[in-house]
Amino acid sequence: MNDALFSLRGKRILLTGGTRGIGRAISLQFARSGARVIANYVRNDEAAEALMRETPGSDIQLCRADITTQEGKQRILDSVGESALDGLVHAAATGVHKPIDQLTLRHWDFTFALNVRAFFDLVSALRPCFATGASIVALSSEG
């Protein structure tokens, strides 16, 4: 098999939720494939530091930002800067796992704010940053 077919060398990709779970696995694979990765996370510094330790010499940049807030969105935009993005993977997700009779609108709003609204808002804000042919992917686990 020709590994060059799957090379991401020279590509710049933003991963929301990029330091834990599915997002972490994607960050690792993309970095190993040569991509310049911006791995966003909201609060788990230990997971972010572990990602960096596991990928010495790779081109991973961490961006701590709560993407459900305007301040967090601005931090992402500042991290992206002027260089074009070749991709966005929205792996940041949350969810409240309770029986339906225990769920409230607050739970719904909390989940929707990150899983859907933040994704839409981020894509809208990043539109001028995307390179021609850029890819945008949104995914989730049980979140």
C-alpha cells in the first residue's frame, strides 16, 4: 500500500475537542500523517499535555477555548490567524445521559450549544479562513 496516498503533509487542520476521545485519536493520526494540527480543548490541561507528550516533534498547537462563547470563538480565530485552513473537524461534544423524565430544557440547551450551535457559529466565522477545497466534518459519540 502506498502511504503517500494518505499523507496530510502541508495541510492545516483545526480539531475542536482535539485532546480527548475521538478528537484526540484524530489529532494523533493527522499529526502522524504530517498535518499541522490546532487541537482545541476547553479545560482538561492534563489531557492536552498528554497529547503533546505523545507527539514529540509533530506540529500540534493547543488552543484552550470554550467555543460556546464569543471569547472562545475569538481565541480560535486568533489561533488560526492568517494562514489558510485545509480542514475543520468538530469533535467537541457533550450530552446529558439521564432518563427522559429527568431531562430539562437546561440540559437540552447545554448540549445543543456545543454540539450544534457552536459548530455552525465556528464554521460561519472561519469561512474566510478556509482554503479552496477545504473539508468540514462534524461528528459525535454518545454526546
